[in-house]
Amino acid sequence: MTSGTRPRRRRLEPAERRAEILAAARRLFGAGSYASVSTSDIAVAAGVARPLINHYFGGKRELYLEVVRQMMIVPAPVTEALPDTTMEQRLAIGVERWIDVVDRNRDAWLTAIGPESAGRDPEIERIMLEADEIAADRVLEAALMTDVTEGREELRAMIRSFGGMLRAASREWLIRGTLDRTALRVFLTDSILNLLKLTYPAVLAEPRGTGGRTPRASSRSSA
């Protein structure tokens, strides 16, 4: 190839090409910010013509939202094919897999949870809400608790709240350096186990007054 000759683009299936564009956008948004990255930058990094970005995603904003979605929504492989073992081991493996995903994409993760995303853009807010619901599903799946019915919505609320703590803990690891990877893994694993095995049963057992869940004893006596 002579100097100045542009490399020939590889022929890829649409799904592969789309994945390459997403990977390039994830790297660039992670290294910079939404404002500092252009569609031209992404096209060059992905080795595609700029119109292809519009073809696959509709534009820079839609691509950015997809990057945020990709990072925030717990990927299925985190809880897929977990071994047929105890809740404790399954959750520990799930936490370790999640840490692996964040570690491989740390810049993009920090961009997704950073101040620019936290500005509460309505579309990003919807992604965050969707991510919290999917994360609750993944945790219940890993903990073998998908069939729980009593206090289910309270349990899901607590797991969604755990997600906020998880994001804060990841900042302690990646930004402040106050938690190393091992400490993060132990902290998150023990926290979710305590939530499921201690806090959730305690919430179920707690009598409620007006406006809360009716205590089970009161329900029986009133019947």
C-alpha cells in the first residue's frame, strides 16, 4: 500500500458493522465527552463512511444513547449459564462478571454514570429506569428467587436501590481508588446477600401502619 492510500474497508455483516461502530463510539465517548466527539471522529475510528452512522443509528445523539444503554443495562451473560449451586456462589460469580465488564469498559462506564448523563435528560432517565428493572430481574435470577411473590415489589425496590450504591461503589474503585477490585467484590457480594437474606425478611416481618403494607397478623384477625 502506497503512502496516503486509505485502507480498504472490510466487508462485514450489518450486525458486525453496527457492533464496530458502537465499540468505536464507546471508546471515544469514554475518553472524551458527548460534546467533544463528532460523528466524523467515530466514523474514522470505526473505519466506516460517516453516512453509515446515520444509517445504523440515526445520528450522534441516538448513538450516544445506545452507548449509555449498552453500558447501563446488565448484560445477559452476567447471569447466563450460572452453575447449579448455592445462591451465595451464584451471586458471587455474577458480581465478578459485572466487575469484569466494567473493568474492560471503565472509561465508557464512568461516562455513562457521570455528571453529563446525570443531568437528567429524559431519554437517559428512561434508560436508567429500564436498566434498574433489568438489573432487578438479573439479581432475582442469580439468587434463584424469580418465583417470589410476597413483598415482591418491595424486594425489587430494594434491589433497584442497591443499584445506586453499586454505581457509587464503582466510583470509589475507579476514580478515588479507595476500594480495590477485591474489596469491591466482597463489599458488593456481601451487601446483596445481606439484602436478600436479612433485610428483605426483616422488611416482611415488620408491622406496618396506615398507608403501608397491612401486617399479616392484623389481616388474619380482621378476617
